[in-house]
Amino acid sequence: MQTITVGISPELSECSYPIHVGSGILSKSSLILPHLLQKRVAIVTNTTVAPLYMDELQVALESHGIVSVPIILPDGEEYKNWQTLNQIFDILLTNQCERSTTIVALGGGVIGDLAGFAAATYMRGVPLIQIPTTLLSQVDSSIGGKTGINHPLGKNMIGAFYQPRMMLADSATLNTLPEREFNSGIAEIIKYGLIRDPAFFDWLEQNMTKLLARNHDVLDEAIRRSCKNKVEVVAADERERGVRALLNLGHTFGHAIENAMGYGVWLHGEAVAAGTLLAAKLSKRMNLIGDVEVERIRKIYLQARLPVVIPNLDSEKYLRLMERDKKVEDGKMRFVLLKRIGEATVCSDVPISILTETLVECTVNV
């Protein structure tokens, strides 16, 4: 097991917490106990994860006298909404959970976002522990304090920045992850190499076959290096007022794809992969990178068995959806573009004509 410490700038948040990464650490209650304020927790999970890992976690906690309130939600991106959030509140209130009752998020990105937003708002804030069980949530969504729900008009439009007290990433939980969801998580891993870590990108090109095979050593190293990259970015910019925006590479396009297709039809990582290639081709049209870089990016997503084209749903529809993106500033769409593999920049002066040409180039009929 390795531990990475998240240290948030003191002027933004009085928060420093550990991320434990390793295989078979879910039942190590000694990692969790120091972060509990009382001998009672509420475990938020879903109908897929609960049968796999709820008992293991509960038994580990019960061995130290910790009582748990289970909150089992339906599984799927389409349930990341107000109705499901209220289900959490209903159970917390019915069980008289207090301000010192810790909420434990046990699941993927949807559970982490829902439970995190519930923790941020229940009684104006209760302790939170993140225990992500998907690759995407272990390397991205559970790190950095972003929580929230979707709105019919946009993804993650309602939420809060709320840091957990600790995060535990057990790579052994990925053994039960379906292939499509596992591959979806790789999209976010590749992102770190593209925006700030060219040596990591090179390493991923060389080790992608082993990563797809879930080789224990390669998988743990990919998770560790991804967490380290995100921690460094979040520590410098908790509220996304500067460098943290670079983590959105491919996401402006990706969120539009998810919304256009209906939440859950495309997995988040699938949409980010196709959106990142779009961003790469837009970067080329803006004379920032060349064909060689675009081809390397296309090849690594193909290696990872991820989509590199987007559904042909009319470029005007995509433009309308992107205009509602959280990253729009002063009415201008902002895009994360690549200056080279390993260096990204935020650009808000992309001509609509070039943007439309890029959308048309990267579409496929569905």
C-alpha cells in the first residue's frame, strides 16, 4: 500500500487528507477508524456494489464497534439527480444521523458525487470518506472534492466543493468491474499524461496491454501516478480558478455527448475519450500541435478500446449543449487544448467555423 497526502492551500480550505492505494485494503479498518468522529457511519452504495463489498466493509467496522446505516441506491448515471439525493436524506433523517455521523461513499463516480453532495449539505456538512470501487472514480472523481448531481440541461451543474477526510482505493475491487467500465476509467488515466506528464503518457503506451489485462503491478502504478497528478493539481487550485481547469481536457465535448445521447448511454470515460480526440484535432486546427501528436492520441485510445468518434447528432445541437457548460465564461466557450503531449492550455477564442469543422470531422452516424 502507498499513501498520498492531499494538502489543500490553507487560504482555500483547512483540509489535508490521505489517499491510500493498494490491493486488498478495503477490510483494513485501521485506515478508517482515525477519521471517524463517532461509532456510527452511513454507508452509501448501490445495488451493484452492495452485494460485492458491503458485507466486507461492515464486518471490518463492526469488529471495532462501529454501527453502520446502509443506504442502497439504484445503479446508473440516470439516477444522479435530486430524487436520489433525497432518498439519502430520507434515510439519514429517519435514522437520526447526527452532524458527527460520517457518510462513507462505497461505489463508483455516481455514488461518490451523490454521497459527497449529501455530506456537504446534510446538516450543513458532515464528515465524508470516499471508498471508490471503479477505476474512473479511483483515479479521478473521488479526488479533489467535486460533488454534485446532474440537471436535464447539463451534467454536474448542481453541487459543491467538499473534501473528504480520507480516500481508500482498493485495486482488488476492480476485479469485478465489467470490461467496458474498466476501459472507461483508462480515459481519465490517459488524460494526466496528456495535460502534464509526458513520461507517464510514454509509460502508458508501453504498458497498455498489461493495464487492460489488469496486471496487478501495472494497475497499482497507474492508479498511484494518476492520483499523484490529480493531487498536485487540486492542491494548487481547489476551486478551479486556474490550473485545475486543465483537468477538463475533452470534458466540454464529452459532457455534451453524454447529455445528447442521454445520461448512461455513453459511459463518462467513453465520452471523454472521443471528446479528447476532438480537442486534439481542434488543437491541430488552431496550429498548436501536428498530425504526429494527433495520431499518437488516436492510437492510445484505440489501444484502450475506447471510441474516437462522436455520434452524428447535428453540430448545432452539440454547440448548444457546450454553450451551457460550466466552463463558459463571459458568454465564451472555453476549451482545454494541447500545445504538445504533456502540456495543455485553456483557450476561449476558438472561431465557431473551426469548431464546427472539427465536430463534422469527428462524427459517425448512429
